Amino acid sequence: MRQKLKNKLNYHQIIKHYLIEKDLAYKLRNSNKEERRALYAALYDELFLKIPYHPLLVHRSDPDFIKKNNNKLKLLKFFLKKKYLLLEIGAGDCSLAKLLCKYVRKVYAIEISKKIIADLKIPVNFELIISDGIDIPIPNKLINLAFTFQVIEHLHPDDAIEHLENIYRVIVPEGVYICNTPNRLYGPHDISKYFDKTAKGFHLKEYTITELSKLFKLVGFSKVKIIINLKFTLILVPVRFLKPFELILDIIPQPYRKRIIKNTPLRYILGINMAAIK
């Protein structure tokens, strides 16, 4: 393997997961737009059925998962107001969306797979919507704050613009979209990280800050900033300050680039948390 397994799963489970996910992802990568509307949900359901030990199914009581949820909550609370309507796309088991219900007027959560949300207990100001995350069946200009945590990299590159256009559509003027996604420069970040130099699993495309910023501006967002999480607060940094770092790193061979980023503060600076303002 290309890196040491830092995982409770054994070698054979990792291999099985990798081979199944790679095969399913190949079907998505090579499908047309019409086929993908059905494939997104079907293939994720198939993955969860064949890999019952998938992290998304078993991590709910994991201390690391709880810590990550708390970090996400800290980030989002920086932008929240009690009167807000929130939208999470790719809500997973909806644990974060449910946590947010006590801080805002209402939370909408979009998730693609019914298997991951079995036995969900729903708060009164919470609405669950089953969708592929590209179609967003919510009225125009309704949402004050939309957010995705590790979603856009799971979409086919041909669907990314439509996904962002629909997020832009449902946000109110001056509303905010928060996007968290792993940076391509020190990937891959899906199951193929143990075997490949580029993502071959359900990360259909991993992005850089520069690449995403261009997409956000293309769909109409007026400002795009990077959120840097400091110990006691968050700061918003214009994207232009980080573009030179990415340009330099992108020309460094992948193994050295990954080592540089993972062993320096660049990992925290280039880890993608972006705020796009309508």
C-alpha cells in the first residue's frame, strides 16, 4: 500500500472496499447525465449494502467523528443568526443538521441515500429531503446559509456547475454558501488514497481553492473567501492570497508535494473551507 493504514479495518476489508467503490465509481464517471440521476442513489445504496463497515455507517459513536461535528458546528456558528433558514446538502446521518436546529429557525437537509438515515428522529424545525444534491427542490431565495461538507468532490464534474447554480438560486441576496472539500494538491482523499496517485473511488473530482473559486464566480457569487480556523476565532482571507501557493505546489511532484503540505501549517491553510457570498 502507498501509505500506512491508520484504520481499525483490516487489510482485506480495505481491499474489498477499494475494489467495490472503484468499480461503482467507474460506472458513474462513464455515465451520461440522464443515467446519473438514478445512478447516484443506486450506487451509494449498493456500496453501503456491500460494505456494512463503511465509515459513514459506523462512525456515529466514534470520538473523532463527534469532534469533527463539533468543529463544523463552531465554523457554522460564526455565520448563524437565530432567524436563519439553513440548508445542508449531503447531510449524511443528519447529526450535524439536527444539532443546528436549536440555533436557527429551520434546517433543511438533503441526502441521497435512505440507508444512511435509518431510524432518524426528526426535530420539529427540521425537514429531510431525498435528492441527489444536484436538484435542490427548495423555493428560490429562501435560504440564508447553505453548506456542504465533503460533497462536491462526490459529484460528476459535469454536474458541479448545476449543483452550484441551484445552491445560488435558493440563497437569499447576500446569503452565504460554505463549502468544505479536500484539496486535490495533497490527495487523493477517498479510499483510493491507499493505492493510487489520483482519486479513483467516489471522489469523482477533487479540486483546488483556485479551481473552486472560478466555479463559484462563474455561477454568480460576488465574493469568495477562505475560512481559516484559528484557535479562538475564524478569519476570512481573500482567495488571491493563496493562489500563488497553489501554483507553486502544483508543479512539485505529487509525493513531495503531499509531504510538504502534510508536515507544515499549509495543511490547515490549504484545507478547503470556502465562504461564497451571493
